[in-house]
Amino acid sequence: MNIKKALVTTLGTVAVVGAGIFATNDTANADVKVTVKQGDSVWSLANKYDSSINAIEKANSLTNDLIYVGQTLNVPNSTQAASVANNTYSHTTSQATTNTTTNTSTASASTGVSGSEASAKAWIANKESSGSYSARNGQYVGKYQLSSSYLNGDYSAANQEKVANSYVNSRYGSWSAAQAFWQSHGWY
């Protein structure tokens, strides 16, 4: 009888301690789930949640730091971010920072907009073509599903970006206004 009581007590203690260990590990390594809001960027989320751009990109399979309003992202904590950064780059910290800054600048330069306008532009591209420059739907071509007549036979990414910016600026004045129109009409 004493052995049975001792065994039950010991197993109970092991179960409680084991549960505590698992709970501690889950808490220490938990990603933060974030819903992207207007004006958010991968950089601002990395700073806010003590993470890194590389860790957020890897955790969410992002390319070119493009995120969309309403998108849910996993933001790894700083311990995971450091691990991902160390596994991703064999550079020194200053080289990794330089690479990140260069990539972010290139993304802004190639799309022609930044900040909340870039977010609205990316949102539209995602809705129109899932961000594919080669998407086609009848006479509509590319990432922003522009009429082929607007592109004048040049379907390059650079021309699609240039023509899309021109079209949106002349018709709506801004990508944010174009997004608002899309949300109320289902097209822009």
C-alpha cells in the first residue's frame, strides 16, 4: 500500500514537472502572430517584436519584404530570430545589416513607392495576380492585370511597375485610394 501511494505521488510529481517543462519551452519559443496593419513593414515588426527581418521572411516565406494589410504573420522571438539569422548568413553582423538595408532599398526603388503606399500596391498585386508578373486573364496581363494595350507589348517587370504607377496616379491619385476603390468594387 505504501509503495502504491509513493508511486502515485512520484508519477504525479513527474507529470507536473514535465508539464511545466513543456509549458516553459512553448512560451520561450512561441512565435507572435501579428495581423498586418496599414503602415506596417517587415522592418517595423522586427523592431517591435525584438526579431529580425530575415527571421520574419523565413518564417513566412516572404520575398522582397512584401506584406499585405490584413495578412497574418508569424514573428519569431529574438532567440529564434538569432538562430535563423545565424543559419541564413555566414556573414558578419554588419554585412548582414548592409544586405538587409540594400534589399529593402531595392524593393522600394523597383516598385516606385514606399510605406503605406507600397503596402496598398502589394495588396492589389496579391488580389489581382498573386504577385505574378506572368499572370494572364484575357487581355489583362501581369502583376497588376493591366490591359495589354497599356503595356504596348513590353511585359517586363520594370514596365509593368512603371505603367501601373502611372495608371494608378492618373486614375486614383494614390495606391491607397486604388485599394479603397478595389475593396468597394472588386476591381481597380
